[in-house]
Amino acid sequence: QVQLVESGGGLVQAGGSLRLSCAASGSIVRISDMGWYRQAPGKQRELVAFITRGSSTNYADFVKGRFTISRDNAKNRVYLQMNRLKPEDSAVYSCKAYDLGIEYWGQGTQVTVSS
């Protein structure tokens, strides 16, 4: 079993920045892809960004140029640097990781952007 724990969420004004962190622990063999997703109230969960073990990245159009995903393979961590935040970025942000092809999710961290 792999556990994922997110941190770094909070309340920020529009235009501000936050850095999310997700730490993987437990019986890790070799984590491959990692990603960040978000879900706002009444909306479906959507992909924000993902990163391969080799650090190839992909972003949703609505965050391109504002958010940056990165990872530290030695620490089994993935990060999401969020800049120029907008009220519509408010959501619960969750990380996902794959270990031996098995999908794991964290509990999520709330991000609230005030206008």
C-alpha cells in the first residue's frame, strides 16, 4: 500500500501564489506517473497536470503558463507551483500516483482563491 498526503493548500487572494506538495509513503516499489487533479463543488474532477518519472509534463489548458508541476523521485514527492491564481481555481486539489501500475489517491487539500 502507498499513502499520499497533500499539503500547502489554503486561502489566497486572486493573483497570489501557492505551492502544493504531495508526499508518498508506505510500501513503495517505483512510482511512475504522478499528477494533480482538482474538483470544485458541483463539478467533475479534472486533470490539472501530470508528470512522468522522467519529468515529462502535461498541463490542462486552463493552467498553462500559470502552474508548474515538478517532482523529486528520491523523496517520492510531487509539487504544484500555482501562480496568478484566479477565483475559478478554487477547488480541492488531489494528487495521484502509480506504483507498479496501481493507482493511488491522496485525500486532497483545499485551495480557495478570493476575488
